[in-house]
Amino acid sequence: MDKEAIRKELRAYEERRDEFYRFLDEHIPHDASTGLYDFRTKVMLDAEKVYELFHKLDYQARKIRGIVINEIMEKQND
């Protein structure tokens, strides 16, 4: 796979990751002292939406993992 195709897949991963974190940022407050998500308020999230966003992120990560494994295998066979 050429470098541009790999960059495209990495950008897609970053977009999925950003989408996931935007959703969390919109629905979970941050602790003012640490900047981390504050789960003490026990915010209820739309489980279907969380799954949808996580699935897209996970799919892209698995796709990249496959690319990396294929590249490693090709280099070992050379």
C-alpha cells in the first residue's frame, strides 16, 4: 500500500476519534481542576450512539492494524 493511502486511513481514524470525543465533550462535564471527564454526575448517555461511534472508531483501528500487519508480512517475505 502506498504512503498516501496509509495517510488517508490514518486521517479517517483521527476523524472517527475526534467524532467520538466531540460526543463525549458534549455530554460529559469536565472536572475544572484536572480537565478530565467528571463522571461523578452519573450522566446517562445514549448507548446506541456510543456504540455507533465506538464501532466506527474500532473498525478504522482494525483496518489500520490489518494494513500494518500486511506491510510487516510483505517486508518479511522480501
